[in-house]
Amino acid sequence: MIEQSIFDDIKKVKGYLGAVLSDYTGEVLISDTDSIKKLDETSMRFNEDFRNLHDVTSKLSLGILHDMQLSMDKADIVMVCSGADQRVHLHAFVILEKGASTSLAKMSLTEVVNDAAASLTK
């Protein structure tokens, strides 16, 4: 079982607004969405887009998509995948205030995904 504490490190990133961990279909496994409403519902859409990009990068023989970053006027979103070719295929994303450390968030989010995948393979 995945505990809420899995987000403890990423919550320390200045500008953190919320995060979601889901399976590759978009089913939310755990989320921290106090600051952003409807984030769980939005997770399904993010996952659909991520899966579509998995297909595109594979068809272009570029390999498996591992992460991506979206930048908007007011926020940034970092998305990470445990690996489309892995036994446990998870997606996670974090929303940050504009100007927050997306690099630090990506490192923390990758750790979240890897820890969750490892706990689900036991």
C-alpha cells in the first residue's frame, strides 16, 4: 500500500501546489490536492495525453517517453513515468507555481514513481 508520506519530499519544493500518482490508465492511487481542486479528475486527461505520447515516440523509433514538462503563464507541470515497458507502469505529475524549481521537482517525482513501483512489485 502506498502511503501519503510518499509526497513528503516533493512537498518541500518551493512553489509546490499538488501532486498525483496514478496507474497508466489514470486511476488515482494517491494524491495531494488540497491547493488545487479537481486535480484527481484532471489526472485521467494527463494520463491519456502521456499514453498518446508514448505511442508517438515509439512509432518514431525514439524510445520510451520518461518525462515531460509543461509551462503555462501561471504554473509548470512536471510529469514522470515509471516506464511503459515495466511490469508496473505508473504516471505521476506535480503542479508548481511559475518559477519553482522544476528540476528539483522532477528529481523528487522520479523518486516517488520509483518507490511506488517498487512497493507494488512486492
